[in-house]
Amino acid sequence: MNNDLSHLFSPFKIRDLEIPNRCVMPPMGCHLENKDASVSDANIAYISRQASGGIGLVITEIAAVHETGAIGMGVYDDRFVPGLTRMARAIHDGGAKAALQLHHAGRETYPGLKKGYALGPSALPSLVYGMAPKEMSLDEIRMIVESFGKAAVRAVDAGFDAVEIHGAHGYLLTQFMSAISNQRKDGYGGDFKSRARFVFEVVQEVRKSVGKNFPVLLRISAEEYIRNGYTVEDVQTILPDLVQAGVDVFHASVGTHGSPGGVTSAPPEFEQGWNVWRAKKCKEVVDVPVIAVGRFNDPRVADKFIAQGDADMIAFGRQQLADPDFLNKAKAGQYDQIRNCIACNQGCIERLMYEPGSSVRCAINPETGQELLYPRTPAKTKKKVWVIGAGPAGLTAAQEAARLGHDVSLFEKEDTAGGQILYASKAPSKQIYGDWIRWQIKQVEQMGVTIQTSTTITPEKLENANVDAVILAAGGDKIIPTIPGLDESIVCTAWQILGETVKPEKNVLVVGGGLIGMETADFLIDKGSKVTLVEMLPKSPVPNYTSHGYMLHKRLKQAECRFRFNSRLDSVGKNAVTLLVDGKPETLTDIHQVVLAVGMKPRAELKEYLANKKIEHYVVGDAQTVRRIIEATDEGAKAAWSL
């Protein structure tokens, strides 16, 4: 791949604002603000770190222009200006330019819907929360329009270089544009251009409030990406008028939080730059800059799109969270040192959406969102540390412990480091997980830690080791059910299939409908097998509202994978398999292979020994409880920080 980044790193000018390069950190909610919606010390630490790695323009997370649409930081009162001033200064100190994003959630606020103060163009239920807002009166429309203008003035007063109006992702401005959420009969409803009237008025008010030379950006979902939603061709019809109203830059995103597959934060199934064509469509009808977004994690790919003229700037969102220094590393030609985002969405999206009260994290970068906790200087006392297990938790623990100056030894009982990720990365679209775990292994080795594979640590070995601390990251054991016939030759495990030590057969019964089972089914189908999947629960435990879950369910359905819920394997014979379906026996005679994917249980047999010997120890990752990458890396890092 061409390493010339001259287009991406060329300076850029918006009105009188000079930006050092074409790289943008887009707004991403982090929920680090104080309870009163003011800027917190955690906000400042987070944004300072993000601004320090070479990014040209930082657009903050959402700042609410009115209390009725507040779900993050606030800019609806003068009391927020001191904190926002600190934020703008922190971004400038990092070397970047700063834009404040102005936002109103409309009907997409659970507290507002529950308490009855949420506003929307029509009293139609949120696709996310299932509750309806209050339909806005003309007076309320005018009130919110004016609130955007007043908030923009506060952004100027706080020292920001620009503002971005949030008109994307199903929030209030999108709700007015969408026929799904706007069925008004007055001048704010009707055809697409009439539904966009509210957006025009907001832009005009902001422009009037900040003057002619202050940059105004508009983030817009260039396509609603939902059945019966508006299209990019619809959007093209209003862009010239929005420029006349005062927009200097369009930020061309896609979708809403109600769109299928989580396209607003696309999973690995989507290639880098998958959404750039919509930015290009925007550029066809206006002569102002357009920012493209689309799962970018490689600056070289981004440079190509700018060189082609498809976009003027590129937004790197989740990649910034994974590695705030990736641009400086790329500029230095150190591509092998970049921690590439794996688009798992575990810490940056799902954590915020489905874990109330949580704040932003990154599943593969434990520093993100924990900048105030992250130790930056060596430990006061150097310790001899053994890390047992070289999966995500153990590798992260070893890397962090070595970074802090400890004497680290890392042991893995298998012949290769990497843990369960080695198997998970074999599923279609998840190869990037394997790239990450291999990168993590190299990072540990570069720290001077030798990974001793094919090594099982026993109490006897620990007895003679004279260690100061142990981080137990030994992972989990496969759950093998007690079922007659499991010794038959047609029976194997998901790990044998994914590890490619057993060849897939034509007709396969996968036992277990969790993530391991569904990804194994996905792998088998990709290899040409016809799959029946058996699950004891009434539905799959893999939620289809997550990005990866949605894509996984979609692929299996399209491949005609046969799901058997409320079912369990009862016995395996030489020529037949018996299930219990709703408690009733059913025989399947055309099964060539039975694959066990029931799940895993923690492997922590050394825990009792360590406790009895009063050796400082920490149990992390699957050895504690079988879970996701984010819990494993977080616990591994914090164990190292606690030494």
C-alpha cells in the first residue's frame, strides 16, 4: 500500500480557520461529564489525550442546547461556559482545532420520554425506546431554534474555533427530516424540503448568532438507511439551500439509531470507506468541503479517498479511541505500531447504550475513558510478576506491568499465545480480531517479556518461583455435557472446527446457540456445510440489536441455517441423533457431524493455592467469569496498575 500521506496531512482552511491537516475526530458520546451536565476533570483528561496525537480538528461530543433534549454535556446555560472554556483550551494545547457540537435529542432521550418532557416533530414512538414524545408547538419550535443560536454564542465565548450542528443519527433535526417521525400537517411537514424547514431555521439562527466568519458545520445522515426513510438523492436537493443558510462544511454520516445493523458505527463486515460514496454525492451538488466517515482505521486508505476528490476531510472516530497516537505513528512510518480498531463496539457504543450510568471505554485500549486512572510513571517498587495465561487479559496485564517497570514472565499452556481470540477470529468478518491479538503479542515481546508457551504452571512451580505477585489469566475450560454417544466419531468441538483440526462435513448439528455456536455455524456455512443449530433457550442468547449480533443473525438466516430452540441434544448414535424438542424426542437421521459449542467455564484452579499462600494475586478475564474482550483487557490492565 502506498505510504504517501501528503493529501491527508495537507493543511486545510474553513473560512478563516486554518486546520493543520484533513484528519477529524468526530463527536462521540463519552458520558464523562458531571451529573449536572458540566465539563468534568475526566472530560478534560480524555479530550486532552485525544487531541495530542496529531488529529487536525476535534469535534466534541454532544452538548445539549436545551434541557428538553439533554443526554450528555450541556451548553444551554451560561454556567457551562467555564468548563467548556477548559475543554477548548485542552484541545488547543494538544495541537488541534476545536469545534463544539450543538445537539438536541428530540425523542431519543429515555429520561425525557419517561418523564414526559421529550419533544419531537410528531407524537410518534421512538424506534429505540418505544415511547412517544410531545408534539412540538410552533412556540416550542421557535424556542429550540433560538436555543441553538444562544448555544453557538456560548461556544464562541468559550474559545471554540467552530460549531457543528448535529443533524444526524435520528436526533431532533433528523426527526424533522424523516417521514417516519414527522407527520405534521403545517409548514414543518409534507415533502422532504418542507420537513427540512426546521434544519434551515436552525442553521440560519446559528449563522446569525456567530457572524459571517465563524465556521459552521452540519453533521447530517446523508441517507436515513431505514425502510421508507429518506435517501441521499433527497438530501442532495436541500444541500445548496443549506449552504445559502450558512453551512460551511457538511459532515456526511449515515443512518439513525433505529437503522438495522448499527451502521452509524459499522461492524467489521463493512469495509473501510464504505460510506464515502455518500460524501461524494454531497460534493456533486455543493462547492463546500465535505467530511467523510466510514470505519477508517488506516490513514493510507483515507489518503486515497482525498486524493481521488471523494472527500475533503476524513473522520477517524473509533480508531482515535483505540490509538490516539495512530496519526503520529503513521507520519513516522510506524504502521506496525498502530493499534487498529477492530470495530467491536463493546466499549464505545454498546457499553453506553446498554449499560446505564457507564462511560466510554475501548475494548482494546484500557487507557481510553480512564485517563485519570491510567498510571504514566513507573511503579515505585519493582516486582517479580508471573502472568499465567496469554489471552487478551494476560497479554494486556503483561504489557501494562512491563510498561510500569515490573519484571514480568508470561506463561501459556497452549503452544500459541492468543487465547480464545485465535478461534473467534476464524469466523467470517472477524479476521481483524486475529490481526489485533497478533499485534498485542508483538507489543508484549517488544516490552522484553518472553512468552513461554506449552507451559503449565502448577503449585509446585509457584512454590519455587519466589514471585511477588501473580496475575491469573488462565482463561476457561470447554463445557462438555454428559450425553450418551459423545464418544462417537462424528462428534467434535467448536474449537476443533475453528482451529481447523477437524474438517467440516456436509450436514452439521451445532449444539449451543450462544456466540461460540453461532460463529461456528457461520464458519461452517462459509465452508459449505448445511447447519442445524440446537439451543435450549426459547431464543438465541446473542442479541440482534448489537451490530455484530445483527449481522450474524442476518447471515445465518440468509444461509437457511435451521434454528431449533427449546431443544437439547439427548443422545448420539452411529446413524442418528436424538433431540428433545419441548421435552419430546425427535430423531435426525441425516447428520454427518455433531459440533459441541455449549460454552466455557472459568479455569481458576490456582486461585485457592495463591490465597492460602497469601501471595498477592489477581484473577482476571475468563478465569474470573467468561465474558467479552472489554472485560478481559480492563481487568488485566487494572491488575497491572494495582501491583
